[in-house]
Amino acid sequence: MRKVGKKVIHFYNSSGSVDNIINFLENVQKKVNYLNLNISVEGKSIRVTLFGSRDLQNLATERLKDLANRFL
């Protein structure tokens, strides 16, 4: 049986550019599948909450980190 849970990841947009955040969100939508996620943006802080199986959360976390390095 797969464990299901919630994982929260925080990112920071050091440039403060809204275009970078939009590009990040568009690519998250394309790259992360099979999970429910909630993203909230407050200023330069981005909070991603993942809901689903732990193995998919781990894969999505790696993709999110790569996207954050590229766009933020």
C-alpha cells in the first residue's frame, strides 16, 4: 500500500520579477502530473503544497527544484 500525505516546499523569487513567477507556474503545470498541488504566491515567497503518494511527491519535488533553479 502506498502512503499518501502532504508535503510543503518553499521557494524564493530573488529577482522579484512577476514574469519569472509566471514562467515557473506555467512549467509546473506542464511538468507535474498525477498529483494534486496548491501553489500560493505572496510577494517573493512561493509555497507549493503537494498531495498524493510519497513516491510521486519525491519525483515532483526534484522537478520543482529544477524548475525553480531555472526560473527563480
